[in-house]
Amino acid sequence: MYPKIINVATKEGLVLIVNFDNDITKKIKVLDMWDEERFNMLKDESFFRTVKVDAGG
């Protein structure tokens, strides 16, 4: 079974800090993913900052 996301926060430079239910925290640099077209909408920082964890984690 995969760990569930319990919290996510945004940081300057389009970075996500993701906390999992197994006490692991990951730092994800979204800029590194911009090569992929599906992440293009995240270039809008105001949209990026609306990130939230859905009910399923």
C-alpha cells in the first residue's frame, strides 16, 4: 500500500512540501517537471498556491 498525503504546502520557487502518513516529507521542485505539458498550468503561481490534499490523500 502506498503512503497517503496528509499535508501539502507551497514554497517560493514553485516548490511543494508534501507530508505523508508514514512520517516522510518530500520536497518537490515543480520547475523540474515543466517539460511535461500536463504541468503547464502550474506556471501560474496564483493557481499553484491553491494546492490542497483531496479526501483520498
